[in-house]
Amino acid sequence: MSDWEAGQVRVLPVDAFGQHYRRYRLPDAEAETAMARSLERYGQVAPVVVCLREETPEILDGFKRVTAARVVPGMRGLSARLLAADERAAKAAIYGLNRGSRPVQELEEAWVVHALVREDGLTQVETAELLGRDKSWVCRRLALVERLAEEAREDLRLGLLAPTAARALVQLPAGNQVEVLACARREGLTATELRGVVALVQGAAARPQVEHVLARPREALSQAQAGGVRPHDPRLSGAGNRVARHLGQLLEQLARMENWLRHRGRADLTRLDRGLLADGFARLGSDAGAVATLAADLYEELRLS
């Protein structure tokens, strides 16, 4: 294909297309089925976009069309437009070209950013410039994929884990993510149930509560929905369970605030926001410090008793 010039459109056999870059897109079986119906009824409306890698036309935009064309009776070829792109430009094109059809989801953006930074060696600033975003956006996307446990990443790529569930999982430490995934597989949890379990694990005050949620997730979810309480720990007294619930709620709110401050924070605030919120954050720092001191004192007392 050495005579194929950038910008030219050619018709190629359906089996000729490579899908090396498919790993940066989430599977969408429903959309692929709809695309197959469209191809069968109307034919191909727009060419797919490819780049050449060792004479193989690798898809950059049109993954659903290629997948769908392979199951449409009598459809042997697809038109393709060549884009001249090295590895970095190819990943940027995946991000840019696909924004026009189905919006690139946050996790897909994270995969592209991760590849550019960790595989291609770009700095976060260079990645931001290449994708037309700011550094804080790149930082948030990079953190998202790097906080997701490897087991969850693989399930996500295979379509076994819903993107919304994955976004919930990244709020947990990697070890808890693996536990929750194992629980979801064992119990056959829906994506909604999995998100609920993540919230309960995140808000649990102590390890026994986590174990209760993981052992009987639907029971724990039912308890939480009946009045919005945390799972009851039978080993605690009534007063102890009340404190555990308050502690769990506080820890959940603190975790959310920590996540916002660490991964979003200042970049989301306008100049007016900053002025209006400054006193609140000053009080948060002061009150949180006082509570931390008292909590540390109580911990020492409980540990020694």
C-alpha cells in the first residue's frame, strides 16, 4: 500500500483492517448491532479512518462499522480514508475523531492519556497540548486509569464490567476493588448493585462492616436502603452501632472531599467560587485538624484499653 496517499479513500476487504487501537474504546454490543442494521439497510455512509502500520490499515475511527460489516451478509469491503499519523498522532486521532459520533467516555479518554504518557513518554503538559486540553484534565484522566485495579481493567476491556461501575470502583483502594469484583461475580450483581456495594464499602467504619457487605451484599444494600443506615454490626451495642453509622457517614464525606481536592480541586473553581469558598475551606482545615487530634487521642485510649 505504499502508493496510498494521505487523504485518499480506497475500498478494502473487511478482513484487511487491523484493530490494534480497539483497546482504547469500550465495547458496545448494542451499538454494533444497530450499526449492522444500518449497514444492511443503507450501506456505508462515511469511510472509516485508518493509518498504516507495517502495511496493515489500522482503524482509528470506525470500529463499530468494521465489526458490524463482518456480520452483514454480502458485505465484503469498506471504504477507508488514510490518515498519516505516528503513534502519538494516532492516539490523539482516536480521541479527536470519535468525539464527533459517540462521545468518548471518560475511561476511554483515560486509556488514551495513559498510553501517551506511560507508553509514548509524553509529559502531561505535552499530552494536554496534543489533545487540546489543560494539564489538570490530563492529570485527572491519568489518575483514573492508574487507580483502577488490573482485574477491573481487564473486565472493562472485555465488556464484563460496566463503565459506570468502573468509575465507582476507582474510589476504592486496589485491594477493595478486587474484593468487590469477586463479590460481584459470585453473587451476579448488576451494575447498580455493584455501585451500591462500592458505596457501602467506602463508607464502612471498620473491617467487620466491609466483610458483612461482601458476604451478604444484597442484605447490606437492603439495610442501607431501609432508612439509609449502614449495615448493622451484631457485635456492637446500640450506641456502638450509632457511632459506627456516624463515623461511616463522616468517612464517606471525607473520602469524597479528598478525592475532589486531590484529583479535581482548584481547576474546577472560578475566581468568584474561590472568593466565596475560601472561608469554608479555612474552617474545614481548622475543624478537621481538631477532630483529627481528638480522634487520635481516642484511638490511643481504645488501643490501650
